[in-house]
Amino acid sequence: MNRRDLIKSTAVAGAMLALPTTLPAQARSSFARDDKLAEIAKRAQAKARASGMLWHEDYVGIADYGLRSSEPRFHFVNLEAGTVKSYLVSHGDGSDPDHDGWLNHFSNEHNSHCSSKGTYATFGWYTGRYGTSIRLEGLDPTNNNALDRAIVMHRAKYAEPEFLKKWGVLGRSNGCFAMSDADFKLALLQLGGGRVLHADSFGLAENGTIVKPPEPKAEVPKNVEVLQPENPTGTEQLNPGVF
């Protein structure tokens, strides 16, 4: 199956695409950070456009892994309406070996179970282990193994608000972008098929300030390269706390 066919693929049961009657309680929006998120979204779109992978320019997904997994850090940026809504998202267990909710490092390596930084093009939906999922292709050297590693967007019970309430952090994926059922339904409609997703460690708090993650407690695995994220402030970040 070629890329064009993947993007066009939309064989999903209608019931799975039903929008929730109300937005989840964790959805948030803050004008203090929205201009910066819009800039990031436009850069990601420009990269996908140059690669011939951009079909829709309305929504961009931004995963800000500079925030803890207990925070709504997956942003749906609507460039047409100028709005941002934010939701919970999990990261890879290889990126957070002590499971404290912070990402310590990136990796693009096979079997690392880490999340990867960079811009992704979204393809069509398919049915996998976690039901309907969105296939992704990495457009950067830091995430270009995404298809081969089966790094996708999907729903997961460990990304539900109830899990967070019980444990204080979300569960971890094998590097995929895992969301709650209600939030993933929004992703199917707003991010699937020829749009883009960008992941990095920006640490943009809701009020627009920059969050400084704690020092990693666990040692970085030998097969993982620690990467410095893009810096939205132009100031030094000693411990970005990323994949």
C-alpha cells in the first residue's frame, strides 16, 4: 500500500467516529501559549507540505512532552479558527523508565519503547491491537522509523482520566501516542488523513511559562540518544526532560 492510499484510507465504522456530547473535563485552552503553539504548528505543516504529505491545513496536533503525563499536553491547534484545545496523552515506557510521569529522553531506535521527537504525517485509520488507530510516518531523522516501529495514535485504558485519578500519572505506551477513548475520537476526526502531528519538549505551561522538569532518576539506556528539543524561549534548558 503506497502513501497516497494510506492517507485516503477511511474505512472506519460510523459509530466509532461519533463525537462525545461534551468535551472531556481535562480539555483546556490558554491564550498565553497559543501564539507559540500556532507557530510550531505552521512549521510542522510547512515540512509536510514540502514532502507532499499535507492534504488538510485545518488542524495540527502538538505533543508537548516537556510537561508531566498528568497534564493535558496534547494540543489540537485549529489554525483556521485560531483555537487550541488540550488533552492527555501517554509516552513510551522506554522514555520514562522510573515511571514518574516525565519523559527523560527520545529515541528513534527499534525496540527502545521510546517516544520520538519530530514532525509526523498522519495517514488513514486502520484496525490494530487497540482497535481503530491512526498510522504515522516520521518526517525527521529523529522519527523516521515510526512506520517500521508501528508508532501510531490509539486509544488505551491507561490514558483514561480514571487511571490518572487512581495512580497520579498515565500509563506508558511502547512509544505510541495513546489517548482516552473520548479524546481519540476527536483525533480521528480532526487529525487523521493528511494532517500533521509534532512532538517535542517545549514545557509550555497553561499560563505561558516554561516548566523545568526534574532531574531524571533512572539512567539513560545505552541505545538511546539524548536529544535537545527546540527551545521556544531562546534560553538554555539544562534538563529538557524529554523522550
